Amino acid sequence: MIENAPELTGAPHGRLVQGRGTEAETLLEAGVKEAVGLVAGTDDDTNNLSIIMTAKELNPKLFVVMRQNRQINDPIVQAVAADMVMHPSLIIANRIRVLLGTPMLYDFVRLILNQDDTWACQLVSRISALVNRHAPEIWEVSFTQDDTHAICLAVHRGAQVNISKLITDPRDRSRQLRCIPLMLVRQDRRILLPDPSLCIQRDDQLLFCGSPSSRNSMEWTLQNEHALSYILTGEARPQGWIWRWLRRREVV
């Protein structure tokens, strides 16, 4: 850690080098030649650019993260070719967007902080297997009459609809959709990685993670009675009165 005014910002635990980081001497004292990465995170873009350029001269293999404070500096920031650029204003905006769009995700992230590294690594491996190189899709499902008509109707009629049925492909019930349930909210309870055998109840909420195509396929199961019936029974019922009439004639 390099800090010019630790008495103002607060000295971190561990080793501290006092300075701005723009000077080669300070960077060398901090061990830049042996470092793998560097984060230039001051509130001044000029200093951050200077830190990166000086550090790369001393160690060209550095992985560099830069904090960009002003959008007007885009051209020069792009020229320095940092591996990652962080915009404080965009981070705040994205946090607000997540809270508005998927409020369950905030609760999920807060709860998984209490899990150990083994649990986290297993979850990351499962997600990586679902989406390969693409970013996963995150979506919420609320089991209400408007949002999940077919499921609520089936539950009202006494059917047992568990989570494994929700992640079944409505085109081929022998296949699973490329998604996993991350969290179930039931009244005041929050269940991480709920068991697929757990049955759905009215007003439950589920947080899913997976491929965009899986999300689209799941919509058929949630809203279409015939798609759900096929998943539950294995029978593809004909739709429309003409097809039902023809089906009855075949039976006769």
C-alpha cells in the first residue's frame, strides 16, 4: 500500500510506504518489480496515469487497474491501456440498477459472504459450466397469479410442483435447462441453493442464474398450462378444440 497522507485516509494493516506512487523510488520501495498487479486508485486522474506509466516502465508485465474519476479523460485513459478501468459513478449507478431490477440478488450476495471458500468455489464451478465464456443471466420469479399463471393454477388444483420441474426443458422433459436456483424466499426465510425436490408454494420467490435461452424456456413452463402439463405428466396434450376432437376420434 502506498499512501501520501495516511494520517488523513487511515493507515491499513500491514506494510505501508508513504508517498504518491508517481515516483519510481516509491514504487520500487513498495516492491513493484516483484508485484503481479497494481491498482492506481487515487481521486486524481493525472496521478493515476503517472503511477501506471512509471510502474509499467519498471515492470511491463503488471496487471493494471485504474480508477477514472472524470469521463472527459476517456481518450488519455484508453491510450494508457489499463487492463481494467473502474468508474466510481458507474459503480454506484450499477448498484442502484441491481437493487431496482433484481433486489433478491443483493440479499443473495449479502448471505454468501458468510459461506466458506469451498462453498463459493463449487458455486462458481457450477455457474461456469452453465454459461461457458458468457456472462450469466440473473432473474427473479415471483409465484403469483399474474407472473406464473400455470404454476399457481396447478398448485391450487393440488399438484406438487417442485423446483426440478421448473428447470426442466418444456420441449424435452428428459433434459434440464442450463440454470440453477440460487435462493428461495418464503415468507421471512431465505434458503441458499434450495434443493430441487423442494415444492413451490404460493407467493414464493426464486432467484435463478443461467443462460438467456433457459430463462426464455422457463417462461413457457411458468405461464403455459400445456407446457407445464407435459413436464408433470409426460403427455403432450393437443391444443384447440379441433385437435382435441381429432384426438378423441383416434382414441375411439
